[in-house]
Amino acid sequence: MRNHKATTAAAALAAALLLTGCGGGSQGAGAKTVPGADTTGSATPSASASATPADRANRPKVTLPAGDVLTFDPEKTGDPVKDTILADNAGYLRAIDEAIDKQDLRSKNLAFYSADQARIGNAEWIGGFVKDGTTVTGTVRYFNRQVTVDKDGSAGLTYCGDETKGFTKDRKTGKVNVTPPDKDSYVSYVTRLRKNTQGVWQTTVVNSVRGDQKCQP
């Protein structure tokens, strides 16, 4: 399981880095929310919700840590708009793990896929791993991914995370912190996304609940 508590120092460092480098809103991280939670916030202006081939161009290359695997179900729905949203959500989640491994609170790849509260919440989450001296490894399965596109051009995406085979790893010793699976190995996510002028569906708000009954096997 990849749960941890972001320390005050880590959160302060994240906020300071964002204020000087990225900007953003506010989002918390804690034992019951991963990675971050917020129920309010402004959304950035967007282009229309229509998808074109150009929408999938120029996505950055994201490199996961060695031994880290993320799977997504479903990956596609057959609807071009929803499929772009699912793909950008997958890019967002991969960028989080990449930033954790690189200890990069100013990750350009993560900034590419996130904005507003989600961006500062991600930095707090990553800062907790930096403080703990850990990275991530193993397999995390994201499932029951469901997209709703709203009339205002924004989108909602809900999904579950299965961390029964996903763990943290000590950077110095390389020891994997294996924990037995339990109800807290499953996390529910409710997210908001908005398409920016470059055609990228950026995650702007994340609400998560560890141990949510609806994600239990």
C-alpha cells in the first residue's frame, strides 16, 4: 500500500515551490486522501469538448520508476472525447509516479496534466515521499473508470485504485515496504478535468477516499 502522511514541512515546501514556480490553489493530503483532496475550486478556461487528432499530439514522454506498473480499465470507451480524457488521466497518474521517483515537486510533465487545486495537492503528496525518503514500486490497478462530459465543457471522472500490489520503497536501502492487503488498499477517486487551449484534459480537482466500500472486491 502506498499510503503516507505528508508532513507539515513537506507541505510547506510544496506550497513555497509552487508559489515561486507554478502557482495553484489549495489541496490537502493525508492518511485518508491520496494524492490530495479538495471539493471546491475554479476551473481554467477551456476549448470545446470536441476531440480532434491534434488533441493527442505532443504529449510528453513519462518514465515510470523501475518496477512500477500502472494498469487502467477501461483504457477506451469508443467515444473519442471520453477516450482522450481517459488517456490524459492515465498520463496524469503516470506523471505523479515519475515526479515521486525524481523527487521533482516542479515536474513539468505533472504540470502539463494538472492545474489549480490538483497541482498544489500533488506537490504536497510528492513532498511527503521526499521527506520520507521513499519512492514507489509494484503494480497499481485503476478500474471502474467512468467519464461524464458536462455542458460547460468540463468533465468528471470517477475510478477506483487497487494498491494491494503497490508499495513504497526506501531510497537508501532499496527495501520494499510490503504491507498485507486490507480495505485501505482500495481507494475511490472523484476528479474534475478541463480541456485547456492546447487540447489537454488537465485534472483540476481530486477527491479521494481510502478504504471506500464501493471499491472493495
